[in-house]
Amino acid sequence: MPYPQAPWILQGYAIQTLHLVNIDQVRPLIPLELEIISVWPGKTLGSVYLSHYGSGSVLEYSELIVVPALINYQRKIGAWISHIYVDNADSVAGGREIWGLPKELAKFTWEQGKYVTVHQGNQRLCSLNYNQQSLAWRQWLSASAFSAKGADLLIFPAEFESVLGLIGSRLEIPAESPFSGIGLGQPWLSVRCEQMSLRVDAPKVVGKTYALTKNTKYV
């Protein structure tokens, strides 16, 4: 098997942006069984996560994760991942076969402390310009995410420890990008993660999903 079994231990750095997005706009991307959490009238929390996992990781690769909504299912809260891209074929296989994630291959160009751009073939998916963090602190956090594999609805936990810092950033998503319709806009908060250690555990089945919408590609 070309990829390691869960849990995956990943070490490196990341940038995460948070956005308020329209619930009605992202509803077609979310299985109907899942309740979209409203954090403001008509709005949910979206996110873009860009990372690079290097030495000490079970696999070395860069990653782009797009989260269109924060969701609730049977009192379990987590993120729904609608789009995810990496630059390692083993990560694609493991992500799809272990976690049911719709991973695709893409190319990442990093200039540390300045920007990152992600391309798929000749198509630019997104680019993020950012500045160096000033104030930083070490933090441990845990979170969960949902995914679907066949008819199974899955949830999996992730834990990470990192030096966090608030930064300024500017996100650009071309109109032809597959996730431009989410309407992410400019982030209201951006965080840079340095000296990051991330653990992603195996998923558990929490239910069935029968009514995925036509825009959901990974069932």
C-alpha cells in the first residue's frame, strides 16, 4: 500500500483564513443530512487552509483545503471539506481511501513570508499574499471534520500544536476556479501556524448519507 495508515502525523507550517459565507450559496455543496451552523444571520463560517508538511511527517506534501461551512450532525460539530488539493499522489490515494476526501493533485508555489499560489494544470486555483506574524503564542487545539465515503457519513478528529500568530492576508480566487462560487471574499481573520505538529486520526462512521446534491463530486 503506497500510503501510511491512520493516524497521520504531519509537521510543518500553515496559513488559515476565516470567512463569513452565505448559507444559501453553499447549501448545494453540503449533504442534506447535515445542518449548516449559522454564526450570523444567514451566514456560516468558511475557511481556506494552506499548509506544507516536511521533515518528520509520514508523507511530505503541500495541501489546500477549502471549507464552505461549519456543520452539525447529531450534536457533533465539525467542518465540511468541499475541495482539497495536494501535490503528492500517495496523499491523494490515502485521503480518498481512508477518509473519503475528494483529494486532487495540484502544484504549489511557496515564497516564504510572502505568498503561495496553487495551480492545477494551466488553471490557477487561488493565491494568497500574506505578511510575517508579529505577536505569536504556542497553542494546542483539536477539531473535527466530516466526509462521505460511499453511503457512509464519516467524522474524524484532528489535533495540532503550533506557534500561532495573527497576520494580514489577501486571497485571490479566479472566477474559473472550481470553488469560486462559494463566495469566500476577503478573510476577516488570518492565522499563521509555525512549528506545527498535526495528528489526523482514522474516521468513524456516524450515519448514512442518501441525498447528496448534484454538486457533490465524491460519492
